[in-house]
Amino acid sequence: MSAFDHNALDDVIHGRARLGIMAYLSTADAADFVSLRDALALSDGNLSTHVAKLEDAGYVRTKKSFAGKKPQTTVVLTEAGRRAYTAYLDQLKRLLQRG
Amino acid sequence: MTKPSLADDVDYLRELAESGATGAPSGGKYFLVWAVVVTVGLILTYAAVTKSLPLAPDQLNYVWAAVLAAGWVASFLMGSTDGARPESARFANRLTSAMWIAAGIGLTAVWAGLALSGVASQALMMPIAAAVSGVATVASAIIFRIRWLYVIAVAWWIVAFTSFFLLDRIEFILFSAAAILLLQGGTGLALVLAERRRTA
């Protein structure tokens, strides 16, 4: 395993809220906006901003649908997002091993 | 990033990953549909056996074929619209959905084998189905961390055991219907109501 390189930390994921979104989706694969908001204890606007940044990076994609007459947004982890999250965790592991 | 804050972040990530892994079950309506169709099949069987319905024993196979076909058609119709629901897209729901479908296919195959070969009584379907349902219910309880589902699983296994002492009685059909309604239908109703509360 190579040494820890702080430049290799993914800035898109590194923020606590975005990291939280990635962690949640890493096991859920997909989640509705309300579940994500409640799990991360974020406001609607805050979550929207973070999801938009992750979507711009290609790490998640959003799907709009209707449950009856209620609009629903589903956030889905992409393969690129899963790879980026795994790489980020590898970097964290290296940081921990460095002591 | 300091060591204490890193430790906090790791705890935070673990908690979120765990909550993402479980989510909430979205398959209650499937339980309800199968509880209804199997209960209808059992009531028709009871009516035929007690001569309330003019059906020969071999005609009951057609009744059950129709009942099972109705259950599968209803399941696939519901499944075709479920794909768009956020909860259904969760890994936990996809996993349990695949498990219950596999259990259903297995039980349908056992029923078809019993019906077509005639080597053993079709009444054996109840203990077999109850045992399989108990296993699948425990798996669902583990995946979704729902404790009361363990009680339902044990109840299924008690039904499986008890069935062997009642197989040759006509009342066994009513016992089976009651078990299906209570365990399958009751579980389905509880899950559907829980899902409605969450999405309200």
C-alpha cells in the first residue's frame, strides 16, 4: 500500500455531509430524499446543495417520480461514486496507518 | 484532520452506513396478496372436501393452479410498478424481495410436484410452506432489524410442527387458513401500515 497523500483525498466527498451521503448510499444503493435528509439531519436546501455537487461529479444520480400525487426524489449511488468512496476510505486507512 | 475528529468521523460514517443498510421493508402488500389468494384456495378446498362445492379431488388441482397463478400475476403486476419507488431500490429490499420470490418459486415447484406425481398428500404443503416462511421471515428480521418478525418466524415453525399431527383431519384446512391469515396476512398488514406511517 502506498503512503498517505493528502492531495489524493477527494474534495467532493471530503465534506462531512457529502461523506455522510456517500456512506449512507454505499449500503443502501438508493434512498429517497426524505430518508437521506432525516438520516443526516440536514435541511432540505442543504441536502439539495450537497446532492447537486455529488451529481455534478457523477457520484450520484437523482430520479424524480410520484408516489400518488406526491413528488419523490430518489438519490442513487453510481458506480463512479462507489469507486470514489472506496478510494476515499483507502486514503483514510492510509492516514490511520501512518499514525 | 486530528485523531479525535477522525475517530468521530469514522463513527459517523459507520452509523450512516448501518442505517443505510437496513432501511425499511416495502413488501407488506405482497404478504397481503399471498395471504388472501392462499386463504381463498384453502376455503375452496374445504368447501370441496365437505361437499359444499361440487368439485372432484382432481379438479382441486385446477383451483390451486388458478389460485397460485393469480398470486404470481398480482405479484408481477405490483412489482412492475414498484421499481420506481425509492424504498424498493434499496439493497435490503432488493435482497429480501429476491429471497421471497425464490422461496415462492420453490414452494410452487413442490406443490406442482405433489399435484402431478401424487406420491404424497398435498396437505404436506402446509408444514413445508410454514417451515420455508419461517426461514425467510428470520432472514427478513435480520436484514431489517425488526425484532417482532422473529416471533412470527417461531410461530411459523410451531405451525409446521403442529401440522403433522393434524394432516388427516378436515379441520386442518381451516387451521391452515387461520395460520396463513394470521401470520402472513397479519405480518403484511403490519408492514403496510408501518410503511404508510413513514411516508405520510
